[in-house]
Amino acid sequence: MYKKIILIVLLVLSLASPAQESSSEFELDTIFERKLDEIIVDAIFDTATISIETAKSLGWKDTYLEQLGSKDMVKVEYPKIIKISKRGTDVEYYAPVVKNSSYYVSEIEFYDRDERKLNSIQPETNTEIYSSAYNKYILIGKIPAEYKPNFSGGLLYNAKGERILVMKEGPTPMSVSEKGLMGAFSLLSWDPTYKPGGPFYLYDKDGNLIKAIKDPNKEDATPFFSEFSPNGNHVVLAFDGKTGKPNYFYIILDNGEIVGRCKLTKYYFSGHSEEMAVLDDAGFAVVLDEYKIPFVLFIDWNGNIKWEQPLEIRGNMIVKISEDKSKVYVLTGLGCIWCFDIKTGVKLWYNKEGWAFDSTAGRFSWEIPRFRELKVNDDILYIIGKQGREWHSSTLFAFDGKTGNLLKKIEYPQEKITFAETVENIGIINITNPSISILK
């Protein structure tokens, strides 16, 4: 009996305690490296079967190509879409803005597998860039402002950079699915683009209106965020309480039918895309706030809250779902990572870095590698930490997704790095010394 009690106590302590650094060997090899003539803020890769000579010219290492066991043709990745920096190395640490705002992106270039430029786009000022889950479509949304109220609508492109739709006016599209469906908003209360039945509108890729969605309570809330599921079958629509609360989530099918509603009387959603992760067949995980306390919730496609768990600290949050769809990962820029079972919400592990924010220690230093970007690959969590109020240095972390143990840490002193979007392995863009590399 006593042995059973001791085992239970040890198990509870192991789940509640911060994960420790692993003593096992974990290596990251550079299998692709390419110097660049221009400073870029994003690169999206695709796969193709090409000759070994072409692969070498792209930047693939001989040692990696030899491992593929072919002497003629090999299947590798190539940079299909490149985003050129408008401001050189003078970029901020918040990646979604840097990669998707016309303030930072001067040009989007599209290439084929033989490095031929197919097309290019120069986003207008006051536009935002949105991509479907697997980059089949690229959407440019025109963001109206008080000094420019008629600047609205958007442009839709395919993965080759070919323009397939121009929305000259009307609500501004701000999300796009793999099916080419677009979620659009009337963004200003006095917006001249407002159409009956809105202010949220679901369009198909030809610009036809599928459905207009009304506010749940026009005096109480207004729509401000939408996110499609990876397969494009669902869209999550968030309504912002005009006094902070309540928030609403609507779950809408691709035909415009509302199949779920969730009214959040005590929670508030930030509207940051990184704070929501959508799963095709189950629902979505999202970070919400109750006053100053953050929570992570899982909400199913009927709008039911399946579970909710408090988080010890706020900061900029990122939510991801494991590749096997069994776990929810949450991290804060202030140095903590949580892992939850996706079905039950049980906390599987928790990691707090030694430099993580301590509310009893007074002011928090900027001179630590705050967690800013997260990629999950083969159940390894790769995190980019960015150091300095005026971001100047970076660190790449690798954590075991099963245990939370720190496997590897690579320093990039006086260099700004960001993730590239690769199909496999981990892509790194060096903004300071323009280059792209892939690590395995």
C-alpha cells in the first residue's frame, strides 16, 4: 500500500515539476545552405524531383544528397515563394507582422523548381498578406483607415503568383482557405463598404458571396478575427465584446452554415493568430484571458468547451498541435512551455527556463532570449528566442515534445534569424547575414 502511495506522489511531482535538460546526444546538421543577394523575411518551400546538379545549385549539401541513394534524380525542397524585406535588417521581433505586412514586405516573388521567376507582387501600402494553410492561395487584403475609408477589397493569387480575383471594393478579406474561400470584414463602424446581412462575409474564389453573418448582438459585439481549418471545411469566427466581454466564437461550414456557437462570458480573446491552433476533425485550441490570468481551452466544432486549463504567466503566447494530433503545446515569450493532452486537457509536462520571468524579482530584463517563434517537427519543438528591446541576437532551442527536455541550444550572437516554411526539417532565414539554411 505504502509503495503505491509513493509511486503516485512521484508521478504527480514529475508532471508538476519543470522539465530538465536532456543528457542524450541530439545533433542538428546543415543539409541546405544558400547565400542571398537580398534581405528576405520569409521563404516558403515546396518539393520537386530534380537532377542532383540542380539540387546542388540550389544549395543542397553533397553529404545529404548522398544519403538519398540516387545518382541521377532526387526529391528535395526548393524555395517557391520569397518575401523581400522593405526595411533591410530593421525589422521587429514579432514574426507574423514582419512576414505579412506591407510595412515590412516590399515584394513577393514566385519561383519554379528550376529557379525561374514566375511572377512577383508589390503589395500596396496599408495591405496585409494572408496565406492558406498549405499556401495554395495568397491573399492581399486592403485595410481601410479613417483617412482612407474607401480603401478596401483585396486580391487573390494562386501558388504561381497568378492573379485570379480582384475585389475592387466591399468588405476586406482577411483569411483564405485551401479551397480559396475568403472571410471578409467591414472593419469600420461607419464603413462605406458595409453590405446588408454582415458585417462578416464568406466568399468563394470567384468572388461570389456564399453567406453574410450577422453579429450575435449588434450592441454587444463585433467580428474581428477568422481562421480556417487546414482542410478548409470550417472557419472559426471571433466576435469581440465592445466592453471587453463577452466574446463569441461562431463555427461555420464552408457553405456558410453556422454549426456551433460559444459565448464566453468570462474570457477575452486577443485576436492574435498565433494564439489559436485549428484541428481539422476536432475543433481548436485557443489562449483566452480572464482578467489578468491566461487560460488555454479546447473548443469542439459544436462550440462546446471540452476542457480549460490555467497558465501561470502571460506574455506573447503561441499555440501548436502535435503532428500526431494528441497534444497541445503552449509557450509564452517569457520562458515557459506547457504540454496538454488534447482529449482530456491533462497537463503532461511543463518547462520553465532558468531565465524565465519571476514576478517577485522586479523588472524583467530584455537581455534574455525571449521565445518568439515555434515550429513542431517530428515531435521536437524548435523555438527561436530573440534578445534585446531592439532585437539584436537570437537563439535556436530544441525541446523534446514527449518530455519537455531541452535537447539543443544554438546561439546566433548579433544576428536576427526567423523560421522559413519548409515541408520537412527546420528552415532558418538569417536576416542579418542574408541566407537560408535547412537543419536536420
